[in-house]
Amino acid sequence: MMTDAENTFSDEQAITVDAVSENVIDLGPPDAGKSAIPLSITVDEAFAALTSLEISIQTDDNAAFSSAATLTKRSWLLADLTLGAKLDMGTLPADMERYARLYYDVTGSDATAGKISAFLVKDKESNNPSY
């Protein structure tokens, strides 16, 4: 899977407490013709100590996120947050404002370990043995 820096929310970002993605992505001016964009999220280091992790897709018309709107959120239990796990958030909705980021919400105790990489991609990775 090919990725690039301009479409990266998090690159092996340590998530031990509630945090926003280390990067904000500028999607350009709102356009009615935009389509949904696939989002790839991978656990780069297994999580420890937390109860669950909730990831939200947030959008705003300004890079400071002074009036952020949460569009989609999904939660995973600690048992699902193992090394190499792919976390399926689907796609960024087509009706996003100009800027996008992810918000990581740690539930239960603060995590003592855990890293995430999250990117916008052209297509989701597929390991179909029939290729």
C-alpha cells in the first residue's frame, strides 16, 4: 500500500491518553463532487492497560478546529488492539469540511503502550489469495 506524508494522520503515534492525530489533513475547498476516501488504520504497537480505544473522524472549516464536528466514531476493546491489527473506520465521508483529523479517546486506565498509524489511501489493502 502506498502512502504519502500529506495524507497521513498518524505515523506510529503513541496513544497513551486522549489525543488528536499528530497531523491535520487539508482536503481542499468543499466540493459537492468529492467522493468518500478510504482510511487505513493499523496498530503498530500492541496496546496495554486501557479498557478500549475510540477513534473519531473530526472535520472543521479551520485548521485550529475551533468548531470541530465529529462525523464517525468507532470503539475497539483492548483484545482487538494487537500488533498488526487493522482497525476498520470505513471511509472519510464525502461531505467533509476543509480540514480533517482523528481523535483518539482512551477509556479506562491510561494505556501503558500502544501506537497507531492512520492514512488516507487510494484503495484499501487486500490480501486476497486469488490474485
